Amino acid sequence: MGHKVVVFDISVIRALWETRVKKHKAWQKKEAERLEKSALEKIKEEWNFVAECRRKGIPQAVYCKNGFIDTSVRLLDKIERNTFTRQSSLPKDRGKRSSAFVFELSGEHWTELPDSLKEQTHLREWHISNTLIQIIPTYIELFQAMRILDLPKNQISHLPAEIGCLKNLKELNVSFNHLKSIPPELGDCENLERLDCSGNLELMELPFELSNLKQVTFVDISANKFSSVPICVLRMSNLQWLDISNNNLTDLPQDIDRLEELQSFLLYKNKLTYLPYCMLNMKKLTLLVVSGDHLVELPTALCDSSTPLKFVSLMDNPIDNAQCEDGNEIMESERDRQHFDKEVIKAYIEDLKERESVPSYTTKVSFSLQL
């Protein structure tokens, strides 16, 4: 007996499936309308938006107004555009470096580092400035390839001990922050060449452990509260530039000539009354800048025109505060004034380097602006 073959009308089957498809599409449309009216979808959108903002380090105050999340401002696109613009406007010398290894951040809307930074442990340079960031996270120890930590003009109040794990670090700039101490673990960064702690105003000492930094050639601890030259600095045998201006120094150590490689020594805006004769033993010293208002004794050979030393004595005058006609005083912050002062001195020194001779003293002129 042969097999039975059941034959259906194909049009009946097609009509059945077309009906099912229409019902399914109608259900999908109805479900989409329900979700559109539901608060769940909006909550999901807001949560995803907030998570992305947190990952990129965008402050909550920027996207949350009066308790409501504003997802229409396209903050993420704006941040991406700003980042792209900042990268495209890099100086030419910065452009020579691979941007894949350089991290840059600037702007007062940044109060903390973005979460995504933790994953970029291949970075060799951080350039973070003019932000409201207060803390450098401990995960910085993961960045073993780090060469440059450039962190000026932020709100940093503490450096983590883990910074000592950066064995390849060559430059550290934490100028014009709010530091009151430097971690002794920094002394483990044996390849460090430049250290800038200027403009923190409250810094009073450097840990003795920094004596291990034998490769350092540049130290700037100006605009702080040092009452003496730190012992660790005297042990930096390769030091060529030392700026300890605008502190509370009343004298210099008698063994200051231990800095045999020192070429530039900035001491202005202190309370020095004399310069020790041992400075005559610093044969490589070519630039010495002091404040002459309190000096009563100094080695005459320092001013001898036959020596290569350019001796500059600044006669300090207090800078007057500018006032408006309405009588409201414009009080410039101490850090801003110190930064401006350093820029002026820096420009002056650059000019001195191009001269064959320098004036015996320089009077710093004060300006008062009436608006």
C-alpha cells in the first residue's frame, strides 16, 4: 500500500500566516506606544546617560538641574568636540609626540578624573591644569610607563604615596596647587629630573628621602614657606637650577657650595642679610638673583665683572592693588600674583641670558591701574 499524500490549498496557508503577521505587527506597535508613554523607558535613558557622564568625569551639576536630568543638552557630544579641538590646537612640539600616550585635561568643570583613565595604563604623560580636581587617585601606581606628570594650577591638596611606584618618572610639576607636604615615597622615583612645587604657599619642607634623587637638575620651590634650604636639595649632586625665591629664608647654609653643578640660583623675595663666602666655590654658577633690600654683606667677587656670573639684585617694591572708581577693591588671589611675578622674572632672566652685561641692580616698578 502506497504513502498517503495530503494536499492543501496554498492560498489558505498564506492567508493564515499573513493574518498572524498582521496581528504581530499590531501588537509590536501597541507595545511601542505603551513603552513610549511609560516612565520606565525614560528612566532607562536617564540612567544610561548618567552612567556615561560619570565614566567621562562630567560633574553632576552640569547635567542635573533642580533634581531633573537634562539629556537634551548633548553634553557628551560637546565634551567630545572640546577634546578634539584641544588636541587639534596642541603646540607643534607637543604634536611630535604620539597622542595615544598623552592625556590632557583642562577646565573648571572637572572635579575628578574620568573613570576611563584607570584603564589607560599605557599613558606616558598627564597634562592636567586649571581644574578643580583635589585628589590624585592611588591607581596612579598602575601607570608604570609614566614619564611626565604635569599638574599645575589645580586644587590638589594631597599626593598619594603610590607616586613612588613610578620608576620611570622624569618630570613632576605640581605648582600652584594646595599641597602642604610631599610624600617621602617620591624619593623612590630615582629617574626624576625636574621637580616643580612652586606656588603652593603652605609648603614648609621637603622629606629627607628626596636625597635619593641624584638625577634631578631642576628644582623650583618658590612661593612657599621654607625657612631654610632643604637638606635633601643640598644632596642633589646634579642640580643645575634652583629657585627658592619668595620664601622665609634669612640665611644660606655654609655648605651651599656642595651644589657644584648649580648654574642658576634664584633667591629674591627672601630676608637674606648676607651671602656666605663659600658661594665663591660654586664655579659653574652663572646667574644669581637676590633681593637687595636687606643685604648688608656679600662677597665682592660675586659682583666682579671679570667673572661669568650675572649678579642681579632686585630692589623690591610692594605691588599696589588696583582699585575701581566705585571704591570696590579688586583683590587678586595670592597664587595669581605669584604666578604673574614668576612670569615677569622668567621673561627678565631670558632677556639677561642674551646680554653680555647686566645692571648692578634692578628696581622693580609697581603699576597701579585706575579703571
